[in-house]
Amino acid sequence: MSKSPSSLLPYRRAIPQILIYQFFSAGILSIVMLLYRQLTGWILWNIDRPAFTSGDLPYLLKTWQGWMLIILGFLALVIYTVFDINATILLSDKVLKGEKFHVPSLLRDAVASLNCFRGLRGVLVILYVSLAAPLAGSVFGITLTSNFTIPNFIMSVIKGNALYYGLYIVGIIILSLCGLIYVFTFDFAILGKQKMKQAMGSSRIVMKENWKNFLIQYIVFILKWLIPLILCITILYIAPCILMQMIPLKSDTHHAGIIFFSTVTALGLAFYVILFDYFIQMKLTQLYYAYTNRQVLYRLPAKKSHHGLRILLTLLIIFIGIVSYAASLDFDTYFPKKVLTKTIAHRAGGILANENTVLALNAAVRAKANGAEVDVQRTKDGHYIINHDSTFKRVCGDPRTSGEMTLAEIKKLKVHNLVNPLQPDTEVATMEEMLDAAKGKIQLYIELKGKSADFAMAEDVIKMAKERDMMNEVTLISLDYDLIDTIESEYPDVRTGYLCYFSFGSIQNLNCDAVLMEEEVATSANIDRIHKAGKEAGVWTVNTTTSMSNFLSSDVDWVITDEVSMASTIRRLIETDSDESRVLTTIIRLING
């Protein structure tokens, strides 16, 4: 191996070039994604669907339109691979060698490099960097799927089972090791002009010989970036906020200062992340040349005058200052202190009591939850009981399903408290008992559950609610969009909600009164679109402190959670939070979209 690569610090001169490329590539990708949405929208329009969601998975695999959407989705991953990885490697190579470049020619070369990805291995590599890399927590991926994670409701099942969780950990370790072993695959393919099979083999050989040095270089690189990051946050945010606390200022001036420094800091962090992504690729390119013993003539970028960039930054700071002052005049409107998001207890009461029971519902009422979500299923003899799983094995120790048992048989079962086994067991609740317990006390969100969930079930539940004069206290929800669509069309006066854990298309045009999204789908953009369509936006199942803080501080209408008490605590903390925290949280959420 040749001498270790030198510091990248002198290459900070290339930052304007990197930002210019980022500007152009972001613009091109925006146009591409606009065309992509138009094309997928046309396909959805032809199959009479406003959006494609998790409830449409069977349809996706059974029709030519579904396969067309899959192909278009893969093409989107390929396009982002060109811009986020291939072009970045070529850009890093040219910056390190001090070569001039033009964005069009750079992108042309990046597209041409796709020739290396022909065949099954190339497809697998693209799928890895698009889907597996973010799951493994790797920074080597594409921006389109950088937030791709396993939905929390699936993770809760995985973590609740020792075998599943063990397999999950093993899977993440394997994905991480694959990423480490094949980390130079793109460099060998793009810079070394190797076919994918050869590039993967070359990366494997290089990492086998140099993995210790690579890990040291990588850790040192991360530390070198963390130190200036901490300094920037201190200078741009912490120090000004402390100073403003010490100096007596008018309320509006203080608020304007908080907004200004919070915005500058948040934008600075966003630019820092962009630069980090490029410089880490430059580090990989340096290591690629060092580990392959290639003699490369490194040249520093020529010094240039950046008056135009300085003028733009000055104008941006002035603009931020003006906006900050304007927002400070109506501070509580833009940065509300009152939490308006409602808390819905998952499975009647979350962890407060035995799930999906009247006992749990009463506990949710005492905890001052705004609503309770319950799961209804049909029995063998046509009655309706409350249970989440397909069987009673987990909560009652009986492996039979509700469809295999009569109501009398089910009433003999006892629901255990799985969180606190010392608490007494209680009986399985019927739909009627749950309605009676909720009347006048709490809103009820009734999920039509399992194989027995059909329009007949919906009509029966609606009849029960009408008999009790509870139509304003009940919302019918389901993972089956066709069922919700039918209910909304046949009973427009009944409040309906559709549950989904992924979506693309016009999610706001779904035929329902509320869209209930899994956390990853509940972006600010989706929430805004849903609200503009006159619908409510809900999120499920929010159980971590970070997610709870995020969504209770957002514009989402309600969150479904097992942690009702935690939600109440975080609500109080937010409502007593400092002005600085309110502003910074809001701005970061807006930037993240």
C-alpha cells in the first residue's frame, strides 16, 4: 500500500464547485421527479386510484400497471444513483486532480458509467445502496431513500420476539459487513472501468488487505468533521442565545434574534451535511488510489475570487433577518406553545392496562387521552369482539381465531396484562360493551380488523353506534382502502380513516375523512397536503420520546400511541419549553420537510 492520503482540508477551495453542482443536480432531479409523478399519476388515474399505498400491494404484483409502477420506481433509484454516487465519484476524482469540469459533461460521463451495472449484480448493487444501506445506517446511499427504515409497527413486533430480534440484529450485521467489504465497488467500476463482477471482487481483495487502516482513516475523518461542527453550533447558536439571555432586550427583538440564529444554524447544518457527503466520497477516492498503489498527481483547485457567492450569502442573511423580524411580531402564531395534537390510546389503553379491554378504555379516560383505538373482529356466530391478533394466543393463551369460536366460548377467555403480569386478568370485550364504556367519555377509533373485516361488519358497527347516538364519537378505520372507500361512499356521514405505511401519489385525494400514516410517511409535506384537502392527518404508532416530541410539536391532528402517560409528560414539557427550543424544533422540521 502506498503512503496514506493527505488531508482534505486544502480542498475546501472546491466548496463553491460542489455547491454549484448540487444546485444544478437538485434542479434536474426536481424536474425528473416532477415528470415521474406525472407519469405515475397518469397510471394511477387510469386505474382509478388517487394514490398507491400499502393496502394495494396485492394489486401491485397482479397487474401490468402495478409492474409498470415497480419498473418506474426502479428507474428512479437508477437516476438517483447516477446523480448521488456515480457523478459524485467523478466529481471527487476531478477535484482531487485539480481538473476543470462542466456539469453537463460530468453527468454525461456518470450516465455512461451505468454500463458497468448491467446484469443481475448491477441491479442488486443499486438495490443495496438504495434500500439496504439506509437500513444498516450507512452514509453510502442515495438521497431519495436516505430516510428508508423498517416501519415502527413492524419493529415493535420484531423487538417483542427474541428470535425475530436476534435474526434482525444478524441481518443488520450482515448488511453492514457487505457494505464494508464492497465499499470500493463503485470506485473500481467507475474509475477503474471494471465490470460489476470484477469491481466487487477487487473491492473484496482490497478491503481484506486494508480493513484496519480503512477503519482508522474513517474514524479519524468523522472526528475531524465533528470538531468544526461543534464549533459552528457553538458560535452560530449557543453563544448568541446565551448572550441574548444576558442582555436585556425587548420581547420582539429577542424573538427576532432567536429566529435569526436558529435559521442560520439550521441552514448551516444542512449545508454541512451536503459537504460531508461529498468529502466522504473524496476520502474514499483518495483511499481507492492509495490502496491500489496508483500514482495520481493531486493538484489543489485554483484559487478563485468568489465575490458572487459572498454577495448571495449576504443577501441570504439579510433576507433571513427581515423574515425573522416579521415572524417575531406574531411569534406565538408561527411557533405555538399550545400542543393541539390529540393523543389516541392504542388498543384501548396502550400499556395502561390489559389491551383492547374495557379496563384499558377506562384507564385511557382516567389518563385524559383524547381517544382510544380498538380492533373489532367477527365471531363464528356473527357477534363482534375486540382483539388485535388473528388468534387469542398472545393475550389469552388460546390458539384459536375469533372466527373459530362462538361469543360464549370467547367470553370464557381471560385477557392477560402483558406489561404487568401482576395485574388481574379481565374478559374479552364485545363491540357493544366498548361503545357503552366510551359513550360521552372518549372518542372511539374502531379498526375493522382481520379476515372478517368487510362491509357487513362496517354496517353492523354503524348500526350499533347509531342505536347509542354515538355517530359523532366514532371513526371507522382500516388498512383496506377499498373497504374505507365503500364506507365513505355509502355512508358519507360516517367518519372514516385509512391506515397506510407507505404511499406515493395524491395521498390527500384518498376517499376518507382522515389519513392515518406510519411515521415515515407522515412528512410535513404530506400533512400539509392532507389538511389542504380538508382532511385530518394522524400518525401511528408513536411510542418513542423522539417521535412523540416531533409529532406533538407538529401540525398533525392526532397520534396513536401505547405510551399515553409519556405523551402527557412530553405535552407538558413542550408547553413549558423555552422559546429557543420551540423555534429551533420548528425550523429543523420545516427544513427536513
